[in-house]
Amino acid sequence: MLRRGVFVSFLLGILIILPLVLLAPQPVLAAADSYVTRYLKVSEPVALELDAEGHTRLFSAENFSAGKRLFEQNCLNCHVGGATLPDPTISLSLTALSGATPPRTSINSLVSYLRQPMTYDGSEETFWCRQVPESWMQQAEIENLSAFVIRAAQKAPGWGVDNFES
């Protein structure tokens, strides 16, 4: 009888505790994508340039991970690995981003481009890239997306290059 009582108490304990463990909020660190920590080398917040005046902002691994998710959901079809499928001569490499007019290597400049896409030389609107209005992506989201693209261009092996070994 004593064994049966202990067994029943054990089962009841499991049935009460298990849902609490499964439904408990996960630690914040779980929000960081392994690609971000491994290939973008982000474990501590990273300062990225906001504008041409040299202002910076810190982006955490969670910010980059959120940007990566947005990139995968909205940009990946045309920009696999930082390439640009509609125009393979212009990738998302750091060289290409800095060669655009205006350069797209700061958060604000890339956000401006995404809000109103222009051709590489900046002479006219382009329809190759979708316009991202505030009603679609809030400012913080589009900044995270831009931060992911810029950090990938800085650190990710093979990002935006013709030859992965470059």
C-alpha cells in the first residue's frame, strides 16, 4: 500500500510540474539564432553605424536573429546567401553596398533604400526590390533587418560573393 501511495504521489507531482515547466517562458538567450552567434560572431552587442555622421547603435544577438527571421521571410527568395538573383552583378556584399549611390552601409541608409528602393546608381525607383512601408514593418523591425544584412556582409563567410572561397 505504501508503495502505491508513493507512486500515486509521484505521478500527481509530475502531472502538476510538467505543464509548468513546458509552459514557462524560455530564457532570452534562446532567442539568439545559432547562425548569428556562429557566423556573424555575435555574443555581445555590436555597434553598427547608423548614419554618415558616425552615430552608432548597439544591436544584440536577439536583434540580429529577429532581422535574420525577417530576411528569411521577406528577402530570401531573391537574396540567397547575399546574392541578388534579379541582377547577379550587384550583391549584398559590403563592397556592393558601399558602391551604391548613396552607399547602403549604414542602418539609416539601408532603411531608406528599403522604404523607397532606388536603382544602384540612385537615379530612379526600382521595382526589383519590394518597397517596405511602415505599415508592413515597424522602424525597429526594419532596423533589425538592415543590421542583419550589414553584419552578414561584414562577417558571414561567402555572403554576397561569386565564389564561396573568396
